[in-house]
Amino acid sequence: MPAPTRDIAVVAFAQSDHVADSREVSEAEMVLPVLHDALDRTGLAARDIGFTCSGSCDYLAGRAFSFTMALDAVGAWPPISESHVETDGAWALHEAWVALLTGEADTALVYAYGKSSPGDLREVLTRQLDPYYLAPLWPDSVALAALQAQALLDAGLTCEDELAAVATRSRAAAADNPHAQLRGPRPPGDHVVAPLRRGDCAPVGDGAAAVILAAGDRARDLCERPAWIRGIDHRVEAHALGVRDLTASPSTRLAAERAGAFDRPVDLAELHAPFTSQEIVLRRALRLGDDTTVNPSGGALAANPVMATGLIRIGEAAARIQRGESRRALAHATSGPCLQQNLVAVLEGES
């Protein structure tokens, strides 16, 4: 990928507390305090933002153009330059990054939210499947992830003890994350869909997140230690699961190559892995060794507000750079069944 012509950084990150059920609050009520928190961290007002982009899913709300209701949290005045992606907020961040890269704006506000509690998430996500061959069979997201996990076991690439260790480590790491939905080790429990047990699966939760981007010296003015986006790219696998090798993720590896992730080692990685087996796939695709700290926030296994989880991975990685806990970090986001679509971003602090 050609070197970006502008330096762009994450200058602020905020997120809500992630809960199992938020039906008592609207989308706007969920998003509003998160937006205010992100803006307050930079001293910016809504009128100072050059571009706004959001990520969400109308299917979760059960109504068309539901994202327009969340815009009430941004404000009706002054008029804004605004866009929306019908997927995880990490892809909204990519669109905002492009807008800043082209000089369309110097600052951008990116936010995402998910409210899975009103319905059955496993049923809703079947709408992502091929409508001719897969969707009529109604395989839900957990069943498909179990298919992927079994393929890994059959290939000798992991074992159930390793999957349990991933779950234990992730939720133990979340003990220091005040926003996490699940903290501390959680018993594996019975099989949800074999070979995946309850502890192997991310919780279904509601929550929101926001990130502010800024370009060049504007970023340095707004943040003492900006988290510079050195590269970002996203790729997609074939839609038909039958033509994919579920034990590998070539799209993740290609996105990482294009983002420059293999140019130098990273000391931290925030991976969007809603199932323990998917972390195994991602670690292999991204060539992560034991010297890289993976998901110190707890990752998706500790909090999984669908449509915001990927954006949170970027925000968590950036926040640790800003606090001086990381020098070079990798953030990953995914969407679709069995790691179908993957985005990789590489972030660095200044020397």
C-alpha cells in the first residue's frame, strides 16, 4: 500500500459500560454520553468536527434506517458532514481515515453501537449468509463457529485445553477493564454447540464506543501522545463457506501485509475474536508470538457489543499507546461468519 500522504492519529477513545440488556434506553441515550466523553478528552465541540461516520446494524433494531435515531446524540445543529456504514464501526473508522487522508477534513468523529438485547442475535446474524445455499438451512453464528473450531481440532492446530486457556486468560485480563461485561475466569460450562462450550463464546451485550481522529499537527494539539495510524487495510473472503479453508484467514494476513504489520514487531494486539477458536486462527495469520500481549482488555470474550466490538479493539490499542503502555500495536476487526471480512490497523506512538 502506498505511504499515506498525511499523518492521521487516534486522539481520543471512549466507550460505555457493556451490559446484557439495555432495553430501557434508546440508541441516542446510549451513544450521547460516549460522544461527550470522547469530545471532552480533546476539548473539541461538535461544531469543530469536520466529518462524522457511524457503524451499526438495522437488523438488530428491527427497523430500517435506525441509525438516524442515534444521530440525535450528535445534534441537529450545526449541519454536519455525515456518513454511515452498515457494519462494525471499525469500517466507519476506515472511511473517516480516507476522508482525512484526502484532505476533506482535519478531524473526524467515529462512533458505533449495538443493541442485541431486543432480539435473538444468533438468528439475526443468519441474514449475513448466502441466500441460496446457506441461509435456508438456518445455521446460526455459533454453529458456524463450532464448524470452524472442529476443523481446527481435526487438523491438529489446537486442542480443547488451549481453547479453555484462551477463555481464561481473556476474562482474567478484563478484571482491570471497568467497561467489560464479564470479568474473571468463567467456568467452561456445557457445550453450546460442540466443540464450543459456553466459555468459548463471547457474551451477547449492548454498548457503544467513539473514536476521534485528527491529522498532522492538529492531532498533536489535541493529544499529548497521539496514536498514529501507520497503516490500515481490510479484505474479504469468499462468501461461500464451502470454498474456504476455515483453519486459515488469508484475508487477515493480506490486510496485515498491506497495513505494514509485518514490517516490524508489534508489542500488543487487540484481536476481534468472538470465539476462542478464532483467536487461534488470527494469531497464526498475524504471526503473533508469545512476546506480543494479546487482548489485555479482555477482548470480545469479555465484552461484545456487536457492531462496536471491532472499533473498540482499535480504541483499546490506541488508548494503551497514549498511556505509554505500548509503542507499536495491532488492532483487528472482523465481520461476517467465520472471520469472513477482516480489517487490520497498525498504530504507533511518537518517540
